Amino acid sequence: MKLTSYWLETAPSFTASPIAALPGSVDAVVVGGGFSGLSAALRLRQLGASVVLLERERVVGEASGRNGGHVNNGLAGSFSFACKNLGVDKATSLYRVFNAAVDAVETVVRDNAIDCDFERCGKLKVGNLQAHRAALLSDYEKLQKEADPDVKFIDGQQIRSELASDLFNSGLIYPQSARMHMGRFGVGLAQSVMKAGGLIFENTPMTGIKSGKGGFEVSTPHGRIFAKNVLMATGTSRHGPSWFRQRIMPVGSFIVATEPMDATTLEQVMPGGRNVVTMQNIHNYFRATADNRLIFGGRASFSRSRTTTDIASGHMLLAAMRRTLPALPDVKIDYCWGGDVDMTVDRLPRAGQWNGVYYTMGYSGHGTQMSVYMGQRMAEAMSGMPSTNPLAGRSWPKIPFYGLASHFLPVVGAYYRAKDYVQNLEP
């Protein structure tokens, strides 16, 4: 079992710009080499701006290359709950942004000829309790009326036509969702930035930023760059202005990839062939790959990813996979890895300006599609089109007791596991 991301291990190599090419000034500096930063850099070049992207380590080396491989539409939480808390119009508008985000990924893949196994497979959100069934029905009725007439509610034997499991009693199918190979997409996106004339510097962190007349002075270990605009696309990074760090809680998410299986066997286990997301408090998510592996992930631990946590989480995920899909044969785990989700208090993303610096982050586990989409929108906002930012104007409160909150995450995880256990005992 390799303790590395399957997506990164099987991605093509990428050659970044040589340090000697670091310019003294550009129109825009993008900080962060994940999907947000890369898509912003590409869009900036398409709009005629000169751009430098700074990445502390390797492109797509963090959340963008360490996730479950889903490109899902739908909100992170319940649509009915969002309607209650945001109002129907705002919730519907936000839901449609997520739909547009999936379309944006497909367009980038097509327009840049990125070989990443992009496929519109649909998402299946499944529940195993009566409370889950009621919540799914509520969402179905609300979505049918307000936002997504294509969504479909299923239960009973229909579940068995999607999954070889008796664990679940109901589900919602979101046909617009998709999946792809994250590493190949990320490297293809980075190569597209370079082809368009953008500069990407790996192993080059931003070490400081000062506002000045007409822009910002950005410091790196290799020199300073003056930029008219700066975009922070740093996710859970512990570096950079503390204002961002105080508003994002890094929560661990962990994933395993099985050995390749016989295609017929995998089809029998998951006949629907969709991305699957469960509804338990400590939920799981899984999908198949083009080489017939099963990618299975979840919040096995709430701690940040590190070697010991990844190993323990891998064993927990294997047990969860066998409980969830009992028809799955005894397969080996080839890869096990973790990553950190940039969680906000309300699990909704944020994008805008702080002290003149643009930012987009806080995707809360739905980052693949939203990061690509919001990277594009923020590039447009930086180019004089502020109305293109669909998240503009949203307040972003600090995480309460930020300095202590991360220490209590394991306790939070234990609470939700206990809650799942008690709920599963109910008739």
C-alpha cells in the first residue's frame, strides 16, 4: 500500500518555468497552484494579462490532487436547509452556480484537449435511515420545483439497480455530475497556462506582500515581483495573511484506491456506475476509475493529514468499504492518502477582495468544480468585470476560538461517530 495520492502518482510530469525567468513586474500574481490558481492564470492570459503563478511546492500537490475524484453538482448540504437559511432565490442561484461549475470543467477539458477521463456519470446521494429518506424526499420536491427538474428520487429495488448493497433505503440522482482523473487534469491545466504564455514557478512560496502605488510588491525567495493585482488561491495553507487562516478550518479527508479489478466484477458491485455519496455524519464517497479501481474516501479522521493518520484512516476506510459494499470481493488496497478540506463555518465558498487582494477559497469539500469556475470568475473580476463574481458581497466571519478549534476536531469526530452509531440502532 503506497502512502501517496493515486492521482498524483499516475499523472504525467510537469516542467515549470525556470527561476531565471522570474519577471520584475506583471499584471497579476496568482498565489497557489491548485485548480483555482491555474484556472485563474489561464483565464487571465486569455484576457491578455501577463501572469505569474507561485506555488510553494508542486502544482496540484495539495487538495486539487488529493481528493476523491468527483466533479459533483449540488450543494455541500441540504438544498431545503439552504432555502430556509438563505432564502429560496439565493439558494437556487447558488445551486445553479454549482451546475455552471461542472459545465466549466467540461469546457476546459474540451477546449484544451486535456486527457483526463472526464465523464458525465451522475451522482447518487444515498441514505440509510428513515430521517435520511425524509430529507431526500424534501430536497427532491424542492429541487424539482425551484432548481433542478432532472434530479430523480429512488428507493426500494431501484437502489439495488445502482448499488449491490442492502444498506441504503433511498437516494437522489443528480445526472449532471461528473468525474475525472484529477492529476492528469491538473497537469493538463498547468501545461495549458504555459502554452498560453503564463509563467508557473514551483517551489516558490510567496514570503511577503506589501501594497504600494498602483499595486503590490510580492516577495519570494528568488526575488520580488510588482503586480497590479494579486489573487490568493491558497486553500488550507498555513502561510500567507492570517486573515484568511482565521476563516478556514483544515479538516482531514482520507481516501484509498483498490487494485484494478475485473470490469465485470466492478459493474456488478456498482451497476449504476455513478459517483456515490452517503448521508451519515461521518459519511463516505466512492467511485470507479477508468482502470477499474474503486476510489473510496471519507472523514475517517478529523485530524489533518499526516503519515500516521493516513495509515490508520486507510484501515478504517477499508472496513467501511466492506460494510458499505458487501458484494465487493476481497481486494487489496494499492494507494492510501489524505488531504485537507478548506472548511468554512457554513460550508459555503467565499470569493472577493480583502485590503485590495483578491481571493477565492473555502470550498468545503466541493472544490473540484467550484475551484475551476471561481478561478475563471476571479480572473475576470481582476480584469475589470467585478459583476462576474457570483459570491461577491457575502460576509465571511472568523471561526470561533480559531486558535483552539483545531485541537477539538478529534473530539468532534468522536461525537459524530457516536451519533451515527446510535442513529443506526434506531428501527
